[in-house]
Amino acid sequence: MKARACIKPNPTRKRKKRYDRDQYNHRNVIERFFCRIKPCHRVATRYEKKAANFAGFIWLAAGITAKIECP
């Protein structure tokens, strides 16, 4: 799995750096999601050792946060 950094460049920089705007927006959505589930300490600290269990808790936390936000 190859990961590349997708960080918006500083606007006051003299030489403008290019970045993928769509990828940056997708990354931002994911970061906001993880900030919403941070109160679930089991997910925030990666308490689970196996990836399948961790993914299960992420789905559970996502369902709980979606239920709380939607009336």
C-alpha cells in the first residue's frame, strides 16, 4: 500500500506547490470522521490488536455517531 501526503500548501509561499484538490477534500472528510469518534476511547487508542476487530469498532462508532447526529 503506497501512501502519499496530501496536504494543502501554505498560501503565502512564494513558489506555489501543486496538490490534488479532490484527494485533499476526501482526506479532510476522513479526518473529521475520526475526530467525531475520538470520544470512543477504544477506537481512539487502537485498543484492538486485530485489524478486523478494529474495523468492527470503527463501524460501531460510526453508527453511533450517525444515530446521535440524525434526529
